[in-house]
Amino acid sequence: MSAKHWLLLLILSVLWGGTFIFVKEALLGLPPMTLTLARCVIAAAVLVPVMLALGHRIPRGQKAWRDFAVMSLLNNVVPFALIFTGQTLIPSGLAAVANATTPLMALLVARVLAGETMATNKVSGVVIGLVGVAVLVGPAALAGDKASALGMLLVVGGTLSYGLSALWGRRFRDTPPIVTSAAQLSMSVLLLLPLAAGFDQFWRLPIPSSNVIAATLALGVISTALAYILFFKIMAEAGSNNAMLVTLLIPISAITIAAVHFGERLTLNQFAGAAIIAASLLVIDGRVFGLGRVQVK
């Protein structure tokens, strides 16, 4: 992870931190599956013309589109639907915190399915980061009813899907990020159309308010189209597990955006959690403390 990659990771965390604010507003007028479809349609409508304008071609071949179909399921369809549904049951901040389990899921998937060794600093850093996330939210946020428990379970299920996508996404290292983003989102639209039709009958929904429309557009353009270009760039240059570290920063970004947008004041535990997460990133990077030489086999 170079300084450039850390900067890209920070920018990406802001783009995705805003996701939870946009989703909170958009869910006031759209059901989760329809919102998932709308997010992918808007993002694909932005990225496909950009991809063509940059001189890239639409991927061809059955194998290529099979790979993109699997990636769209693991990285868009399943996690978006699960997390959006979970966010109808729990607060946005708590959803962002649950989403921070993604790096751990990515490491576990790589360990279990690919048999990869893991540097001790990587494991230690993720554990420290999760502790920081717990401090960030505070113990009171974790004490909820059955609906809250279900919401947390749905969001964590989404992070497991993200972890699987990190392993599958390695095959796209040699594919330009804009092509990978546009292709998987286009495939997601095809997969989501029958699902949204079956679950929501979206053509019968009332016309959403201007706030819902604005939040949905921001979700598709800012938190998806632009964010995926950065995400796949980091994944291609720094590795999938490093790219997944963005979810440790997302809770900080989400809470900061909420503080600016809604005038919320940060609490002491949120400042403490931010400091612990910053320390975890230093441990994961390894260079400051000279870590990362020992491999867990």
C-alpha cells in the first residue's frame, strides 16, 4: 500500500460513507429491491458511455460474461439487497459498523477457500480495527430487539458476499477498472429486473418525492459509478484484501457526514474509535512497526 493507495482508500471511504445517508433517504420512497435496481441502472448508465468514450470495448465471449455475472451477484445484487433490507431495521450508523466486518470476511474467505497464508499483522490489524468500530458506536447500539438482530445479520450476510467477491474479483486484475465496473453493473441490471418485478412490482409504486429521487441519483452516480472506478483501481494495484480495508474507514466517514449534514455532535467513544481504527491501519500496513514478516499457515 503506497501513499497514493491510502489516499484513494480515504476518498473511497467518503464516497461509500455517504451511501448510508443516501440509502436512508431513498428508502423512504423505494423498497430495497427496487432501490438496488435503481442504483445499478443509474451507475451503469454513467459508466458504459464513459467506458466507450475512453476507447474500451464491450467485453465479448461467454466466459467473460459468466465471470461478470458471478461478480455482479457477489458484489452488487446480493450485498446491496441484504444491506438495504437490513438498513430498514437498524440505524444507518450501525449498518456502517456491521459493514466494517468486510475485511475480516475477505481474509477468512481467502484462507478457507484459497488456502492462503496470512501475515500476522494483517490479522492483528483487522481485529484491532473491529475493536475500534465497536468503540466507535458504543455498547448501547449493540443492545437491540429481534428486528435489530435480524438487521445486523442481513448486513453481515452482505459483507460475506463482499468477501467472496474479493476472491472472485482477482481474475479482473488485467481488466481496466472502468470495464469491470460497467460490465458487472450492466449484468446486475439484467439479473435484478425480474427480482425487482417479482418482489416489488415497481411499475405500480407511487412516484417518489424529489428528495428520494435526488438521494437515489447520488447513490448511483457518486456512491456507485465513481466509487467502483476507485475500488477496482485499488484492487488491481494493491490487492483485493487491501481494497476491502475501506470498510474500516466507512463508519468514520458516515458519522462525519451525518455530523455535517444533520448537525450531530461526535461523542467521546466515536473519537476513541476513530483513533483505534487509525492505529489498526498502521498495523495492517506494517511498515511503521516493521511487521508483516510472520505468516500464519
